[in-house]
Amino acid sequence: MQETSLLSIMMSWGPFILYYLPALILAYYVHQDAKNKNELALNVPPLAWGLICIVSGVLGALAYWVMNNSNLNPNRDHGSLKI
């Protein structure tokens, strides 16, 4: 029976941890932010944004930020005073 070395374990699990740990953290914060917003761009639910972040990592968080903090969101307040 072969013994697995620490190096082989790190090489096999390292990329998995380096990708999914930040993706899970980003997904949590994106989901929480989406739940706190009243209206989201394109009416994408918070759970979907969280899943998008898990699957695509940083690109999903970037897509969330662009969609909800840009002119693509018709419900966003653009800083104009409403009198």
C-alpha cells in the first residue's frame, strides 16, 4: 500500500481550495447584498446570483456588481434629487 505524501495532497486539493474558497465567500456576500436590495437588475433572484458566483467565481461577482451598480439597472437611483 502506498503512502500519500503531504505534497501530493496539497497538489491535488490546492487548486480546488484556491478556487472554491474565495468563490464561496464571494457567493455568500453577493447573496446577502442581493437580499438587501429592493429591486435587482433583470429581476435575477439572490439565490441565482449566489449560484452564479459559486460556478464562475470572481467573474460572477463582477457580473453582479456591473449589473446592479451601473446604468443596466433601471431601478438604480442615479443620485438625482427627487422633488
